[in-house]
Amino acid sequence: MKLFQRASRKSSSRKPASSYSAANDAFILSICTSNVSFRFVKNEFFKKFVRILDPNYKLISPDAIRRKLIENVGDYKRKIKVELRDMIKCFISLDGWDGKNENTSIYAVYLYFLDSNFERKKILLGLRQLEKKGTANNIGDLTLEMLKEYDVDISKVIGGLTDAGSNIKSFLEKNDLFHVHCLAHSLALILKNASEMPSIARVLTKVNRLASHLSRSKSDRTTFRERSIALKLEGRIPLPFCVTRWGGCCLLAKSYLAHYQSISSLSNFQCYLLDASEKKTLENFVEYTNPYIESIAQAETDSSFASSLLVQYASLHHFISAQDQRNHLVHCLSIETLERYTKYLENDVCLFATYADPRYAYMTNVLNTLKWEAVEEMVELYCESFRAPSCQPATTPPPPKKMKLAESNFLRFVEAQTESVNSGSTKKEIVEYESLIQSARPPIQSCPLNFWLTHSTRFPKLSILASHFLSIPLSSAQVERLFSRCGELMSSSRRNRLKSITVNDMLLNAALGQMSLQEKKEDEDGSVSESDDDSEEESDSSADDFNGQTVPPSDSHSQTVPPFDSNGQAGSSTVPIIEPTN
């Protein structure tokens, strides 16, 4: 008690702060990102704690917290509306999360588009609680409501990037929108099927047994980590991943082998060792699945482009086809890879995006049996569906109205010839584009957006195609990160009594706050730092309860290129792709 009194007297001598706005904002975000009730500000001991720190600070009330949440959301929406005012076309990334008991669902929507300077924009439209069942109609109503709040008409949306959820796909199909299956999720399904092969599953069961033990025993985990450090073994120790982590079984197997020396050198870990046959099986599993894990990691970066999706699959198909097909694991991976590769080759968005990327257009070995001539026909049809932008200044008066075709045979003939010339303009652009690409293909490490910023006037129609399809990332990792970063908000029973609109405001505030922290950390560090996968907090299941998908931090600086050279031939080099600077 005396200690509290001395601290109180000492704090009363401090000079009052000129403004507590920043403190209030930080406190509100702490409420949004935790399971603490608004009424925690009424707690007498907390109030006393605050008075000791600064007697001049007045705690914000629960009603003031709600008003501030509404104010923050309003300010954000007004800002985004201005940014979206000149947007022509966009793509959305949509995904949902179900609570522990599936009694609540949250859906998050990102919007991607290219501005007039061919700079890619990524806009969070928000996280929204879905109080009804997650049917296609209810998801559609929720998505359209969110778009409407930002004055975005559904006609501006080209399609959506999602996982394989049938309800979300159905919503997109009902609205005649394109659907692109998230690359990371697609590859994770291949790895999941491979891991369920009986011979692989038996070995992974033993690996999981060690991971579970390390997760439960803090003392053994500490001993294991210290031994790995002493042996100079690098990488994450074998701790459990979230069950829905993309490729988590492969990552765990890789970390198990990386720390195998630690396992064998500790007396109480001998029961977790594998015999020679089992270890060989696990080594083969890691070897054959490692390229898939690398592709998943590339897909999770912010700098990824959907234009490399087909190239990624072509690379994986080339790799696995070169292995011994008599091996059951290789055979399984080959069948799964070819099946999904073929489905992507039937996806118009993937073909348009690949064609619009000058680094990959007209590459051999990328389209498998499909010919680039077939893609050109699709591109021509798409480009003819819209008009090229006028290069005339805005002060130029509008062109005279067209005369009716029925006025004379002469006018009908002239207009028909004019339309024929306009139709041929797309073909001309396609021919010139191919010639330019084949003679001077941009470096793999370059950004495709820089190419179109430079050549948009030369290829007016193809540049519109590029603006429609080069905004799309490879995966929906951005949405998944929101679920992992918003932590315990919806996992708490204390939130059940909140009104839906309050929950939605809290979700958006929490997401914006976490994004701001991440951006600040990137600015301070100069790069995005990887999370400490070996930390003891890794074993805390509370984080995995919400996210359903633990995603590594974003990497906006580089992207690993599939093993194809500039001529589309197989290679082995890994080169960074540089994202354009704003």
C-alpha cells in the first residue's frame, strides 16, 4: 500500500501531457484486439493504475470507445472512396472464418486494382460478421453490401480470388464473375493428399508425436532448443503447425530432419527416432515436396502476380515428371499436379494474366499442349469488347454523332470498312506485342507493370487487358493474415453480447491497427522480419483458434521465379522479382 502511495505522490509531480489522443487511440486498439470488455475501464484497480501513471489522464468511457470506433470507420471509408473514385475494374479476394463451435462466421474482403499509372493498389474493404448461414446468397448479399459502402458497383468487379469453397464459388458464378483458385491453397491440397498415403502417414504420425511432446513440455522444449543451438542446427524446431497451415505437414517433416541430430543425441528422445527405412521415406517426402513448399512461400508474398500461376505449375509439372514415376509418392504428385495444372489452363483469368505479363507471354513449355494462338483469339475477343482509351486531350469536343446506317448504301459500306479497321487494330497490337516480346523480352527480375506504363500508348487495348488482370496476386494470403492478426476478438465469449454493427466496427479497427503496426515495423526494419517460429508462444493454441491459417509475414521485396529462363526453357536459377517503387 505504501508503495502505491509513494508512486502516486511521485506521479502527481509530473507535468500534464498536452494531448492524450494517441493514448486513447492505442487503448481502443488494445480493446479491439483482445478479449477485454469495454467496461474494463470501470475496473477500480485499473483506474488506480492509470492514476498512478498519470493523474491528469482521464480514462475514456465505454460509450466514447464506441463513438471513436464509428468515427475511425467513417474516416477510413471516406478516404477509400476518394481513392476508388477513378477505379475502372478490380478483383476481389474473399475468404471466411468459422468460430470454434461454428456459431459465428467472419468474412473479409480485399480489393485489388491498377491505377492510371499502373501502380497496384490493395484496399481492405473490411471484416464483417455473417449472422446467417454461409450460403452463396448470404455471402453474396454481404459482399455486395460491403462494395456498396465504398460506392463500388458490382459491374466493376471482374472476379474473385478465393479458396475452393463451393459457397463462395457459387456466389461468383451466379454473378458471372471469374473465379481463380488461390495457388497456395491448391498446392496445399496436393501435399495433403500425398501426406495421406499410408507409407507417408505412418512416418508423419511419429513426427507429429515428437512435435506434440515438445509443445506440451516446456522443459524438454528448452533442452531440445539448447541442444540444437549447441550443434549449430538452424531453422525452426519441430513444433506443431496449425492443421490448416498451407503445407504444414511438409514443413514439420523438414524441421524434424533438420534437427534429427538433436533427437538422436538426447537420451529421453530416443523413442522419437525413425528406423532407416522410415527415415528414407521421410527424406524422399521432403525432397519431392520441397518445390511445392517453395511455390507456396512465393504465392504468399505481397509482390506476387497471378500471371506466374501457370508458370509455377509448369515448373512443378516439369520437376515431378523428371522423377522416377515408379515411386508411389512421385506418381501421386504427378497425377495431382497435372490434374490441377490442366484446370488452371482452362481458366480464362490465368491465360489472360500470363499473356499480359511480358516476362512470360509466348514462353514455350508454359501452356502444356495449349497453343498461344488459341490464347490470342481469346485476347482479341476480350479486347474487342471494350474501346481503347482516347489519346485526345479533355478539351477536345466530342466527335459528331454517327449517321444512321439506313440512310444510304454508301454510308453502310464506309462504316462497315471502318469497323473492320478497328477490329484489325487488336490483331495488329497482338502481332507487334509478340514481335517485341520475342526480340526483347523484359528481364525476369523486372516488374510487368513498368512495361505497360512505358508501352500503354503503343498497345492501348492490350494495356487495358493488362490493367484488368495484372492486379491479381497469387494467393489470398492477405485475407488469411487478417484472421491471424485479429487474434482473440471473436474467440471470446464476452463478444457474444455485442451488437453486430459494433463487432464489425471493432473488426475493421483491429485490422487497420494491425496493418499499421506491420507497416511501421517494415519501415523501421527496412524489411519484413520473419516471426519467431521457435518461440514458446508457438505452442499456445489460442492464436490458431482464430486464424485457421497461419501465414508468414508479407514480403513485398522479392519473389522467387520458377525455374524457366527468358526463353521458357527449364533452368535452375532463382532470381528476385523487383516490385515497382511508388
